[in-house]
Amino acid sequence: MTYYIEDLKPGMSESFTKTVTARDVELFGEVSGDVNPVHFDEAFAALSADAFVDDVLLNGLGARHVVCGYDFTFGARRGGNVEKLRKMGEKRGFGVTILDPVMREGEIYSSTRIREALRAGMVREAAELLGHRWEIEGVVEQGDQRGRTIGFPTANVALGEHLRPRFGVYAVRALVDGQESKGWRDAVANLGKRPTVGKLQENFEVHLFDFAGDLYGRVLRVELVDFIRPEMKFAGLDQLKAQIAADGQSARQILEAQ
């Protein structure tokens, strides 16, 4: 069984937030077969190290053997570490396996390094570290439909608690409602606040190439393939339209080369 801590307490830095998606369950299922998300809230954060082991691992999950990373900590104020977990396993009768760090060119693979790569727009490096492309999954919401007025309709995907990569334009591939049989669609996406049109709210807008249909309310799973350019403010809509067309062409070329 794999347990996965879902959501973080209010006020905690978004750099550490992670919402469980269908893709997460799929990936964990490939190695575990049984995935059990655990909701992380104020009460969970207050658990002592002993209570975490007794209430969550043993009584909650029925764990008989626990596998964790070399730097795993648990309990309020990180009251427990791998050595404490090993000793508690000996006393309470469950096995413990501690995994050594995985290295890449002398550097430890870590979630911190992956977050840094994503915030820098280095999605290819992040994919290499992860073993798969970073994805954003969300429901398509009603937007202001401005894209339609300039001949470039987009799906406005709810960001939720996803970590925010670097603002800008990306070559992406998208899957609608998890319909693998219909395949991934080439697309271009913009993540940012659209400074040219005076909108300061974060938006993740995806334009699917050669697609006609209504996407409102449907789930869009989007993998970031490559970073094209950072977010920019343009002098007017004509300049914006010209750049959008150029971005679309760049995305097509990138995706065709994959």
C-alpha cells in the first residue's frame, strides 16, 4: 500500500503544496497497486511522531512494512526521523526499509530541485528528473472568451493547488476527460496574468490545435513539453495577436519534432 499526504494546512507556502490527481494515483499504482491519500490539515499537522505511527501507519493503514526516503521526517515539528521510525518498527513489530538518495551527476534528485526547474521554466529538466513530463490537470471554466474575439479560442483550466511554473507560453499536449483512446492533442498554453488586457488574476489558458468543440466543465490534463517565452506586455491587441500566432507556430514546430 502507498499512502500519499494530500493538501497542506492554510498559510503553508504553495511551494510545498501538492494535490493528488488521477495521474498521481496512476503513477503510484504502477509500483504499489493500492493508493491511499491522507488528508493533511491542522489536526494532522499537530500529530506527534508517536501518534503518526500508531494512528496513521498502524491503526489507520495497517502497515506491516514501511518504505521511506533517507531524509523522511514525520510528526509535529518533525519530531521523528528515519532512525526513530526504525526503532519504533522494532518495538511495534513492523519492518522498515530506508531508501538511499538517487544521484544525478553528483546531485541528489529532490523535489526542491524539480520545483526550482519548473519555476525557471526548465520543463525539460524537470521531466528528466521526474521521469515524466510535469502536468497540470483541472476543470475547464468559463472565461471572458477574449480569445474567441481574436481568433484564438482557449480553454481556461482551473489551477487549484498546482505548483506554478514560470509564467509564460508553453508547447503542451492535452488530454480531454482522460480519453486515452482519442489520444493527446498538440496545443499551446499561456500561464500568467495577461498584463496586456489588464487582468491580474492567474490564468492557465490552453489552445488545442485543430479542435472544434465545447470543453466547458470537462477535465483537461495538460503536460508541459517545452517553454517558449516568458510573459510579456504588448502595446496593443494587434501586437498581441501577432505574437500569439508566432507562439502557436513555435509550439507546432516543437511538438512535431518530439
